[in-house]
Amino acid sequence: MFKFKKFFLCLVLAMVLLSSAVFATDESVMLLTSPAPESSDTKAEKYQTIDEDAYVYNTETFSLSDVVNGNVFASTSTKFVTNPRIGGGVISGDLFVLSNDVVIESDVVYSNEKDKKGNYMIASTNSKSVIYGNVYVLANSFTLQAESEIHGDLYVLASNVNIEQNSVIEGNIFLSSSNVTLNGQVKGSVYATAQDFNMNYYSYIERDLYLNANKATLSGFVYRNAFVTAGEDLTTDTDFKVNQNLTVNDADQFTFSGNVNGNVTVNAKKFNLKNDNDAVCAIHGDLKYGTKTDVTVPDKVVTGKVEVTDFVEHNENKVTFSKLVIGLFTLLVYVFAVVFLAKRYASNAIEKLPSITVSHTLINLGIGLASFFVIFILFVLLCMSGIGVSLAFAFVAVFLFVCAIALPLFLNNVVNTLKFKANPYVKLLAVTGILYLISIIPVLGSAVMFIIMLVSIGEVLFTVLNRKK
């Protein structure tokens, strides 16, 4: 069954890449040409320095071995890599990539020694890629190689994600994937939705972990709090450490070992504390758990008090990766359809939408929020009047129509605001994909989507109220 999910994700991503090729025109993009990705033995004399934004388009593979003092916008059908072996692979701005395979490369030398988990240890680093801005990736496979650095946030929607040991993300990670291997250092928080999630020995999260997975195996260190939902199995090993609190919202089976300095709250059908010669668990705060089976709490494992509660079923929290992919595909079709029809039948109207600035955004947010109260008051007053029931429902119907077209028109307005040269439908594809990735982030995604909806509704109403006679 899961092979079908992976195939379906690959199919959708292939359609994304195909659409970028279909909508592209030679006049709409600035090409940055490069040879295919170099092998580790290939050397060049010197990297180039590009003091503007770089655009990669209409190519199967691309190797970025230059220093770019700007943003990089790339769309390739097969592979995109950053190659630091000649001193390049450095981007001072943001990186936007649509490709089948995306690799942020490095050149390290591994020793013959292994750590206690069986990983080869890094002896030295010859070179590494560095991105000083944010990284946005829509791909089948994404790899951040050992020692590479991202100084902003990382946004990834991909089938497979591999963040190797000693790699560094200075900001937050927002990702949705089928298979995730996290083995690097994250200075912010991690917001992840995955089918299989593996947090390994070298992992370090300086803030919080928000995880929604089907299966998860956790090691490494979370400096603040960890919030986890697992559809099936959740396992923490003896090297897993949480400096504050661990909350397991839902799991079929949770096997715990490791060290938690704060409180532990567990809601799982089966809960097992593994405390033996091979694994040690310690909870320095309180333990509160609800299960469907009996639980044996070993002596001296919990420093605080132990409280038993009822198990609460949360089926709506279970991860179904195919639903996430179908959701992305549905959103793309919906946005493209509304924008296409608007451009064809109401092009003058969408051109009058206000430009996206801080002041306009705040005004639109206020109008969008106020519109819900206004339409509610009008509906109640018209219904109470007796003669205005039909008019009341007409107002509601019009408002719902505005809500339906608001988000796609807002995204199209964002596309028109972006300054880089590319086909507008390609930019709309990227913007919609990034928004969907943000929307499925646990906790944060719903809040962001609500604010964006208010702004987009306010944008349409602002245009209507300020139209010229």
C-alpha cells in the first residue's frame, strides 16, 4: 500500500515539473547555464561570483558551483545540486528549487572509526555548501549533506528527506515527507509530518519538536519540548533526551527509554517503559498516562508523581500520507482554475487588487476580520425583520463566493509582486506549494492559514469598496 503512496507522490511531483516546462516561455526567464553535476574528482580553476539573482530553467541537471550574492530560483527535471568543491556553492539569499532530486552538497572525509551507533565519524571537511537565507524545496528527494549549512529556515515537501550528521540549520525546519532521516543540528524548532520519521544519534534541536508521523524512532537531544503524534509505533532509545517536557498526544504503541528533565504526558494504546541493562529511562518530573493496557512503572524511573488517566481516541490526528498528497493536488487544481478564469473573464478586476505592502496587509487583515462580524449582524437583522430572509441568504451567498475566490487571487497577487523573471504560472505553482507545506505544519499551519484567509478576503473587499465609478 505504501508503495502506491510513494508512486502517487512521484506522479504529482512529475506533473509539477512537467507543468513548469509547459508554461515556460523563453521570454519569461533568465537562464544561468552550467554543466551537469561534477564528480568529487572534477576540478575547475575558480568559481564565479554573481552579484544578482540567478535563474535556472529548462535543463535536466544543474550544478551550482558559484557564489551568488542574491537569490537562486531553480527548476530542473532531474537533479539540482550545490557544489562547493571549487569554493562555490554559496548563496547569500534564498534558494527556491523544484526538481526530482535536490542535494546541498559537501566534501568531507570519513575516518575508519565508528561511533556507538555504527556511524562512520567525520575526520575532516574539505568544503561545504552555505545558504545564508531560507531554502524552499519541492522535490521527490532532498539531501542536506554532512557539514552543509542553512542560516535561514528550511521548507521541504518531498518523498524522501535526509539531513546528514553535523549539518546545520540556523532557523526552523518545516517539512512534509514520506521518509525522513534527521541527523543534524537545528537551532530553531522542527515542524514535521511524515510517514516514517527517524531522528538519529547526532540530532540536536535547540527549541521544540512538533511531530506528526505514522512511525517514529527518536534519538538525539531536544532542548525544550517535544510534542508527538504517532499513528502506529513510537520508540525512543536510551540516547533520546528532552530538556523540558515530552507530550505524546496519540500512539498505538509507545516504547520509552531515554531521559526527560520535565514532565511526561502519554496517551497511547500500549505504553512500555524500557528500563534494563541495554536501555535506561528516567523521568525527572511527573508522569501522566492513559492507556488501554496495564503499565508497569519500574522503581526509581519517575522522580515526581505518577497519575493514571483514561485513554482518549484521536483518530483525526493519524497521518495518512496519500491524503496529504491528494490535498496538495486538489489545492493546485483549485488555485489554477480560479486564477485562469479570473484572468480570462475579469482581467481588469484582478489588476486593481492592491499591491502587497505592510500597510495594505494590515488594512486587509482588519477588513477581513470585520467582514465576518458585519455579515453576521446583517444576516441576523435581515432575518429578524421578516421581509429580508431571502436578502439575508443572498448576502451570505455573495460573501461565500468572495471567500471562495479570495485565496487564489491573493496568491496570484503575491506572484505579481515577486520581482524575479519567470513564467507567472510557474511562480504560482511554487507559491501554492509553499503555502500548502506551511498549512500542514502542526499547530502553526492552521493559524497561518486563518490569517492568510482573512487578508485575502479583506483584499477582495478592499478592491470592491475602492473601485472607481
